[in-house]
Amino acid sequence: MVDRQQLHALAGAAQRTDGVAPLSEQSLLAPRDPVERVEGGVLVAYATPGDGTGELVVAPGARRRGLGRGLLEELLTRTDRVWAHGDLPAAQALAQARGLVRGRVLHQLGRRAAEPLPAPTWPAGVEVRTFVPGRDEDAWLAVNARAFAHHPEQGRWTADDLAAREGEAWFDPAGFFLAVRDGQVVGFHWTKIEAGVGEVYVVGVDPGAGGGGLGRALTIRGLEHLAGQVEQVLLYVDEDNPRALGMYERLGFTRRTADVTYVLEGEAQPPTTASRSPVTR
């Protein structure tokens, strides 16, 4: 059983040293098949195969002793790909020494929240309201699954995954917008505020209701909500989604950092069509 307090402490220490979070939200909320190294009762290294893409972290004071190499070898018995959040030089060197090659690239984009925004233009028949806990979970999960059917993490969300986020201190239904047409949820923009920073947490549109600029309008609506509460807004988007990248850049977002998966050479990457990896960040 993972000691959640120690896991958060380890991740926090690494983030303070490296300037980037070493583990995804999913790995912190629901660790799966973890590999741990404990010294003197303290967790000093941790790895998990996650939802098919592994993650690992070593405490700053325990590095350069081979712990990272050992954890990577254990991960590669369970998965053929591993995240390098921030794509830091040490992670690049470790991956290259093991013969891994760059695969999926997930960009972090940011903008000043106070920058002007265009007015949203809504498709005919669409109304927008906020998420109602205890009522909208099933409808949201169904649309999320369809919107991200080919995404390696987001499309697999379950009721437990959603409930875990609803239980987090940052969860605020006032920032969770649903687009509704004829009584059916056809799109959403879930925003997040944590540690004083806003996030386009996830934007999705039902494939059967696409077109008409619904995704762009939902993005703007969420940014309007965040504008009066934070100074900076972040989001994550896959490099192989140029349409979403272009839309966000036209709304004033610029590229900041990148998370990269390193894969065994010759292994194919699954297709990705999402505007975010969230659950993976």
C-alpha cells in the first residue's frame, strides 16, 4: 500500500528541485502497481506503469546512485513507454542510455489571464450551464468517453476517476461548464484553479455535435471564468493535434514546456486526438 503522504512529499521535493511536477495527477490520486524504494522508513524513489505509460521519480538527495536506472528497468518489464515530464536533460540521458527514443510530445501552453478575449459564438440551439454534482456524472462520462475515444488516458475515465476529482479541494462546479442541446450534454470545459494558477483542465466536444466552433466557444467561456481569479492560465495539448494548438495560440497561449514519452525503438505510438492529457498531468 502506497503511503500517500510520503508519495506527495517525494513528488513535491522533486518539483521544487526540477521546476516541474514529476508525476501525473492520476499517479498521485490512484497509484497502480507501484515500485517503491524506501530507505530508513522514507520513500526515496517511486515508479508506476500508470495507464500504459510509466512514470518514475527519485528524491533529489538520492540521485546519481542508480535508483533511476533500476526503476526504469522494472517499468520496462510492464510497459514499453515512459514519461519524461519537462523532458529534463537527466531524463533524456537516462532514456538514451537505455536505447529509448522520443515518442509522444505533450506541450504546456500558458497565457496571462487578463489578456483580452473574443466573445464566444455559440452554435444554434446550444445553452451553457454549470455541472451539478450528483446529477451530471453519467452524462459527462459518456460524452468524455466519446470525445476522447482514441486518447490513451482521458477516454478511459471511470466513475471512480471522476469521484476522486470531485473530492479534491480544488474542485469547483462553478468552473465546470456544460454545453447542452435539446437536453443532452454535447460538450464541456472543466477549469481548475490550484496553487493560484488556472488551468484549462479538459475541453471536449461530442463527435456527433462537432462543428460550429463549439470547442472554441467553450474554451473562451472557461477563460472568462478564470480571468477574474488568477493571473496565469495553463493547458496541455498534444503536438500531433495542430488544430487545437492553433486554436489555443490564436487565443493568446504560448508554448512553455513539454512532456515527452520515451519508447522502445520501433514501438508504435497510439493515435491521440485530445486537447489535453489530464489526467496525465
